[in-house]
Amino acid sequence: MVMEKKVLIRMKEAQPRIFGLSFPEGVDWDVSKGEQWCVIGINGAGKTLLADFLSGKYAIGKGEIEYLFWSDEVKCATQKSYPTELIRKVSFESAYLLSDYRNLYYQQRFHALENETTPTVEELLSSVNVEQSYLYWLCKKLHLHVLYSKRLIMLSSGELRRLLILLALASRPKVVVFDNPFIGLDVNMREELELFFEELSQFQTMIFLVPAKKEIPKVANRFLLADGLKYRIIDSLDDFTENTISDAMDVHLPQPLWKDHSE
């Protein structure tokens, strides 16, 4: 007997309401518990836009999005209107928002003596409202327990990436979105992250946004192709080649107030 999948999020011909931008067609997409989705598409294909739309960053213009993970106990209308706490996204962009450092991270990275008041990893984690046993498990798996005394401003990009992953998972979201998780990682660091995703998949639903086939995590078991703001499910990677994606249109959205140093 095949058990029916528990759908967490259902998009029905959904399109965001963004001035000057429209999808060629509405998005139909179910994300079910235990699925590990990978959204594949070149830069500008609309991967991040789709993830932001899914998590409630943009209002719905057409169609609908059902968040079926909300329990009957949830009564707060504002909580139902903003699902971002239950759908968390991890990207390099988040690194420059951490503790409101932004430009300070790069401008004063090597001035440790001038920044002795910046918090340590331990101080930041002490403010995280999460079950301690789960927090300890995350710290061990992400090798953050050895960084407790290190100040945030002195973390390497790899260490900061692991901290951002922990902060996203600490709230026990229903779905976590990882935007290009392997960018800039060497072979060993990538393998460590692959192993972590494998363990995490035992209880966490994830969505990965990647620009190429070689960036697809091993744990991914469902695939969505993004191409010029069009989205279609492909049954397996056998149906996908790098030539599957056409030249996607550039998506120009309002720029954030902070400067993105990742480019």
C-alpha cells in the first residue's frame, strides 16, 4: 500500500504581484513532506524569485498558494499571512545582514582589536530560542562548537555559511531553501555539507536553488526546471541536459538597500 504524501505547500496557477513583471504562465507546484526539491536554472531564470514568492515575500497577483503545514492551533491571521518563519531561506546575501554588519564585515575584518565588543558565536547562539539538545546537535554536525569563542566579524566565509544554516534551522521550519549552497566551497567542504544534507533529509524538507547540473546536491529527489520565469517539473535528471535551458530573460527587481559584496 502506497502512503499518500502530505502536501506542505500547494501553488495553483500562482503569479506574484510585482509591478512591471509577470510570469508567462501561472505556477502549479506541490511541495510535500520529505521531498528534497532542486530548482535548476541559469542566473536570471527566476529561481530566487520563485523561492521568495513561495515564502511570502511577494503578494499573490493571480492564482493561489496554500500553506497546508499550518496546524489547527494556529489562529493568528498575521502569522498565516506571513509564512516566512516556517519557510526559511539561506543565501550569501543573508551573510551581510547578520548582526547588521553589512559593510562593516569587509571594511573592518582585520581590525580585531578595534572590534572586541562584537559578539562571539556563543553569545549569538545563547540568544537563539530553541531546544538545547537540538541546538547542540546542529553545532556538532556543523562543527560550530569549536568556534564558540570566535567573534562573528572574524568568521571565514565557510564558517559564516555554517552559522547561517544553523540559524535558519534553529526555528524548526517546515521548509528550508538553500540558494546555491556549494558556491565557493572546495571539494572537502562540499562533501561535508553533502553529508549534513543527507542527515537533515531524514526529518527536514528542503529546496535547493542551483544554476547548473553539477551543483545539484546528491540528496535531491525532485526537480523543477526554471527557464525565463517558466517552471516545469522534470521526472529525473535523465530528462535534463545543460541545453535544456534556453537563454533566460534577465529579471530586474528592486535592489536591496545594502550592498551585495558577493559579486
